[in-house]
Amino acid sequence: MLLTERLVDLGDIQISIAEAGAGQNRLLMVHGFTGAKEDFTPWLDQLADLGWHAVALDLRGHGASSKPAEESLYSFELLADDVLRLADELGWDTFVLLGHSMGGMIAQFVALSAAERLAALVLMDTTHGPLDSLDPALVEAAVSIVRGQGIGTLADILAEQDGPLTTSAHKRLIAEQPGYAEFCDRKLRATSPGLYAAMAPVFSATADRLHSLRQLPATLPVLVIVGEQDQQFLAPSERMAAAVGRGTLAVIPDAGHCPQFENPGVWWKTITAYLAEIAR
């Protein structure tokens, strides 16, 4: 199977997807804040070889998808609705949903509004509520820069300093893998200023969803993955795995916020073993 890319028209916006495979097993992979479908494209062909129709998307405001200028056109609810509308366009009644970081938050909104659509849920390096570790003053400053000077100016500034998600695993990857720093920089620069300004403040102000997650169907399998160095997400991951009826926690060693890149071997074994169980 060979990966292909295309634009899917949802009416008001277009969503760029990469996909590989066909058949009954369906997997949709959702990236995080300032991420892109390329956070998962390296594994789509291999997933297809295992019998999955695997799709990774650029969320609105990211990558090659539509980038509305209005900040009012970005919210967890709108992004979750895009995911469900994309599944409709793909002809998927049910599917496995994997969400990373902000994508994991969006996946929770999908699960809470349409649990019957999910065969399983994978939440990766994400949380169920507000991120208390974010400095509101720094977020406000970043948003001000983006609104006034553009996303490129913010990218120039952030390239010179560690971010709140920087770990030793991330630094190791930067040092050992040529082009990875540039890959991260390209994703940020491809992000809509409207998306950044609208969503960045929400992470520290969003309502806690843990109680709602406890109301998910007890039959829904949920895998919670977190890198062992991703300190601000370890405790929330433990709580989410414990809150749901069929929750499983997997801590990826020698990894931080992006275990698929920082320890791909262990991450891949974890994901494929879980998907094999779901497929059976």
C-alpha cells in the first residue's frame, strides 16, 4: 500500500488528509496544537499492511487544510465536529480515533458527543482539563505577537528557547536526527494566526472533563499513552485511564511529548498490539 494525499471538502472548509489502506479496520489520527498530519504519516503504510485504512489529517488552521482568519471559527467543539464530518465523508460509521496532545482533547469532545461512532479511543500525551503549568502572561504575549506581527515572528522567537514541552528526549532527537528541528519549525509556521490566537489561551481555561469521561460507555476501549518524561501529562493520563471502564495506561520510556518520534520502537509496539486486540 502506498500513502496518498488529498483534500476533503466539508462544505465550509477543506481538510487535507494522508491515507493508506482500505478495508473494515479504520483508524483516524489527530495531531496536536501547531502540529500536522506528518506527525503520523511515517506509519500509515505500515498500518495499511496490518489491515487498517489509516488516515491522518491536518486540522483546520494547520498544514494544508483551510485556515479561516476569524478567531471565532476555532474551538474544541468546531474541531471535534470537523473530525466527525470527515469520518462521514470517508463513509465511516465507526472507527478508532487517536488524538495527540490537543488532538487528544479534541478526541475527548468527539467521544463525549458521539461515543457510538468509536470502536476505540487512544489518548496520547494529553489531559482532561486545564494546563496549570502554562503562564497566562507568556501565553498572552505570544498571542499578541501572533496578532500583531504574524506566526513567523513568534516562530523566530521560539526557535531560540526551550518551550514548555521540551524534555531531554526532545533535545536528544534534535541533536541526533538531522532535520527534526526544521520539521517542527515548518509545522509552527504553517499554523493559522487565527487558530493560534483563539486556542492558545483555552488550554489553561478549559473546563475539566474527567467527570464526563467517567460517563463514557463501559464497553469503549480506551488506551492512554504518555511519555515518561512528559511530566505535566503523567498524572492526568493516570486519572483518565482509571476513569473509564476499559482504560489502559501505557508509559513510553525514554520519551517526552512526542513518543512516536522519541521512542518509535516502543510506541509502535504499543499501538500495534492494542490495535490488534481491537481488530480481533
